[in-house]
Amino acid sequence: MTEQAARKWKWIAPAGLMLVGLGLSLTGEAIILKGDDAPVWTWVVLGTLGLVGVNAGLSVFGDAVKRRVWDEILTRERKT
């Protein structure tokens, strides 16, 4: 794995995982608000932001995994 690819992996993968965690937390908070009979707009907005966070995090993490796999494949091809 090249130095540049390793640096990107070390930043992109954790960022994706943090976004997933943030999104799940926001979604859970929206569920709690809905159960507490909070105004509809509060839990709808919070739940929507949570789902956006989960999907963005999965996309970012998936891209990091894709980059890592491609770099590993290219590294193996260069060695052979």
C-alpha cells in the first residue's frame, strides 16, 4: 500500500464510521422524541438528518474499503 493511499485510508474509513454512529444516534434520539409526543417537525427533521448521516457514513466507509482493495490489488500486480 502506498504512503498516500494509507494516509487517505486512515482518515476516510474512521470518518465514515463516525458518520454512521452520528446518524444512528440522531435517529435514536428522534425515536425517543416521537415517543415523548414532541412536535412532529422536531422528530421528523432529526430522524431525516440521522438517516442522511447513516447513508453518508456507509457511502464514505464503502469508498474507503473500495480504495483499499484496489490499492492492494495494484500492489500485488506490481510485485508479480
